[in-house]
Amino acid sequence: VRLTPNHYAYLKICEGCINYCSFCVIPKIKGKLTSASVASILKKTKEFNRQGISELNIIGQDITAFGFDLKPRACLTVLLKKILKVARDIGWIRLLYLYPERITEELLKIIRDEERVCKYIDIPIQHVNNRILKLMNRKTTKSQILRLIERIRKVIPNASLRTSIIVGFPGEREREFKELLSFIKDVKFERLGAFKYSREEGTVAYGLPGQIPEKVKSQRFNQVMSSQSKVARLVNGKFLGSILKVLIEERNKDGYIGRTEFDAPEVDGLVYVKSKFKFNPGDFVKAKITDTLEYDLVGEV
């Protein structure tokens, strides 16, 4: 049963996770990493291609770990090349949830060079303070994260970088939160989701000392979102007057609602398209951006 509109679909290529972040219960719920076979993934992709979808979202708890459990071992970059060959009629292919540690040079070049792969890179970093990252059992450091971001923007200058961060992790000191807030202001992620730490039974972090009061979590969350709203306005302002490819989602009273390749379904911004022409969900149009909102764009066709 399809739970999405007819013009886009999600393709799960793996289940479970190998990262064992201290705040996350997924490994206990989902079990060890289990990758779908390459043959089954390509079969499903061909079905989506025949159905005429416009956008294929490749998902998993961590798709950069795809194939580590298979024999012979597989990898995301090789799989992506095969998907592109059998998905010739699918306009956009989007990669969701890339673990920072395993983003390779080859993967970045495929995203850059393949027109149909969305220039959208979702790398949940969670935090940047090295002590907090260690408590989270993340395998990256602040300097490694900074180098990765610098590399992505050098290889793919027009990339939309999305991340998610957690505020109020157990033991997070005020200066460590300020370090995170400063980092967000400096890096200027095109898209960002923030979450207040939620204590999950069965996780290592559940028993950590220094649980943060809800009031403090909320204050920190509000500071992050206030800062990001200013970044979002700056990011959207760069599109003013430009022509963007927009995927039409639905009709509204003034025209249509759509998305750019820089926006994943359900979580990112929209484009409100004014037009006298008739379009259907799943159509791609070229819209001139005439106005910008806090997180959304306004365009004309």
C-alpha cells in the first residue's frame, strides 16, 4: 500500500544501524544492520520507473552503511550507479540520512555530476562539541565535521546541506551549547532540524548524569531555531530573481505548491507557484522566484 502521493516514493535499502549512538534506541528495536539485496532494490526501482514517479527518495537509518553486511560486500556508490541506469525516467533521486564518517569523495562526485541526483546532502551531525560527541558515541570530531562541510561545498558549490542537532543532551554545559549555536551561525546550513533530547529507556544516555531540565532544553531549542530562521532568510534571498526547477505537488487557490531539489518532502520548504497554466502533481516546471518567505519561496511560471 502506497502511503505517499503517486508522484514520489521512498525506497528503503537497509534496516537497522551500526552506529550505536548513546541516545538512540533504533539498534535495539530494529536489530543489526540488514541490507536489502541489490537485485531486490533494482527490481523495486524498475517498478517505480514504470509507474512514472518523478522523485525517488532512497532511505535507511544510515544508507552510507548499505552493503556492509552483504556477501559479497556492496556499497552505496555502486548501488547508486545501478539505480540510475534502471531509473531513466525518474527525474529526481534523493539520498536521505548520510552518516558523516562514511561520505566518500566518489559519492560526492556522483551527486555533483549526475543531473538527476538532487544536490541535497543530509548529514545529521547532532552536535559539535567534542566532549558531547564522545558522550553521544559519535565517531566524528568537530574538526572532521568542519573539513567535511568544507569539502562538500568545494566539490558541490550549489549543494543544499541539511543537518539535525540535539540540544539538552545530558551534561551539556552552557558553554558547550554556545559552541554549537556559534557553529550553526557560522556554517549556515541551508536546512536544519533541531530536537530537544528525549530520554529513551534502554539507551546508554538514559543513565547519564546531568539530565537537563525541560525548561533549559526549550530555551536552547528556541535559540537555535531563532538563529536558523535568520540563516534561512539569507539562504532564500539568494534565489530571488533566479529560475528554479520545481516539482509540482498540489494545486492551491493561487496556483500550485511545489518543491525544489533542495527540499525533501514533508520536512523542508515549499515553493508557492503562481501560474495560469495547468499542471499535474509530478510535473516539473521552471519557475522564476519573485519573493521569499522565512522558509519558503514564491515563484511564477
